[in-house]
Amino acid sequence: AEGGGIREEKVLFGKYELGRLLGRGAFAKVYLAKDVRSGESAAVKCISKQRIIKGGLAANIKREISIMRRLRHPHIVRLTEVLASRSKIYFVMELVKGGELFSRLSRGRFSEDLSRRYFQQLISAVSYCHSRGVFHRDLKPENLLLDENGDLKVTDFGLSAVSDQTGHDGLLHTLCGTPAYVAPEILAKKGYDGAKVDVWSCGIVLFVLNAGYLPFNDPNLMAMYKKICRGEFRCPRWFSPELKRLIGRLLDTNPETRSTVEEIIRDPWFRKGLDGERWAA
Ligand code: ADP
Ligand code: MG
């Protein structure tokens, strides 16, 4: 059996007491936790070792740990420590209290100004990662959390890749990500550039924030993939021309001509209201 699961024991190595479930994803459950000594709150991501081994994910998890340990950024969730029991691995993380951006969206789309604020914070995190050769590869509103000030934090580096893992042609080959956010070149299985794939999913996120729905969607997965590969989407009438232009630059099916993060940072819609010099650093 799963062997004295931590839920029953309540105590994680005498260091953390687990509370309610904060969220779950494809591979993990995340619980609220309290540091027994300091009384401080944290979030603990629990991953079953069995699932890791069965899924051949040991290398991914190791990578997630080493990547997250290296990242220190105001818009990236901080990993504080990694613990393990016989059956599970636990990631102790900074607690982000405001929930997923995804659940805010279910109450309706955002204004262009609010979308811009979230998007600027997302790009600041992505730009930081890319400059260190780290690609997230699973950027979507479920992995974007909001803190108590309403600021965005990127989490879940479970699928991220480091640039030293690329093949001899310098391209990544793993099929990953979430269907609606996946870039056309991944579907084409020809190998891809991790940075361009993140830009594509940032484009989907930007669309979703402003529209309240996905640009490429279909109950039939194959039909959705077809739309993605053809770049078949329409901006709603309420998008400003500047926003439409930027989205067109991000959801360009050709990774060669698609915007880079540096180009996004120079975009007029993106820069509106920014105290440029301080941010661009
Ligand atoms: P998976 O790899 O299985 O997708 P995630 O790391 O995305 O797991 O975590 C699953 C969910 O748990 C997230 O979508 C979010 O709702 C919640 N969560 C993750 N990390 C935190 C955190 N640091 N603080 C608060 N909630 C979190
Ligand atoms: Mg996730």
C-alpha cells in the first residue's frame, strides 16, 4: 500500500504539519503546511515515488528540483526544501495565498489594463528563466498563482527543460505541455526551441486573460490540433488594435518569425504605463 500516507500521520518528519488541500495537478497534490518550529505557513507538493518511477519521471523530478533551487525571482514560486519519505517526495515551497489565475478567469475576463499587469509579471519571470537557459514549457493559468497583493507567481517546473538537455541539433524533442497551450512545432514533432514554445503559450495566456476563453478550442482534440497548426483563431471585437497586433506576433505558427521575449518587452501594448528603464533591466 501507499504505506502510512502522510495524510494519516499529519506530520511530515516532525517538521511540517499538513493542512488542507490547496490544489492538484497531473502529478501532484499540494497541501497547506505549517512549519512546526517557526509556525510559518508553507505549501507542500507531494509526489508519489511510485508514479515517478512508473512514469519514468525520475530525471524530470531531479531536474525540477535543481532548476527551482537556482531560481530567485519575485514572480517565481520559491522552493525552500525537498524532503522524502518511503513512498513520497515533498517539495516545500513558499505559500502563495491568492489561488490560481485560472479560477479568477472563471468569473470572467479581465480588462486590458489588468491583463497587461499580469502579462508584464509573467514576461518578467519568463525573461529571467530564458536568460538562464531555463524553459518552463507548461505555462498556463493553472500554473500561475496570485499572492495576497494580487501579484502573479509562476509555479510548476515539473516539465521545464534546461538548455543543456537539447539534442545535437540544439532543439528539444520531448512531447509535453497541455493540449490547448501547445505550440504547432511541438505537434509537428520536428524538434523545437524551448524559448519560442514558451512565447507561444504566453500568447495563449494573453489571449485568455483578455477574452475569457481559449483562442484554439474544440471538443475534438484532433480538430483542435488542426486549428493550432493552421493558426486559426479570431480576436474578439473588444481587443484593441495594439493588443491584436501583439497577439498576432505571439501566436505566429512559424517559430522563426514569432516574437522573442526581448521583442515583447519592446512592444507598445506591453510597455504602456511602464516605468521602462527600471523594468527592462
Ligand atoms: P502539477 O505538477 O501536478 O501540475 P503543480 O505544481 O502545478 O502540480 O501544483 C498543483 C496545484 O497546486 C496548482 O495548480 C495550485 O493550485 C496549487 N499550488 C501549487 N503550488 C502552490 C503554492 N506554492 N502555493 C499555493 N498553491 C499552490
Ligand atoms: Mg501544474
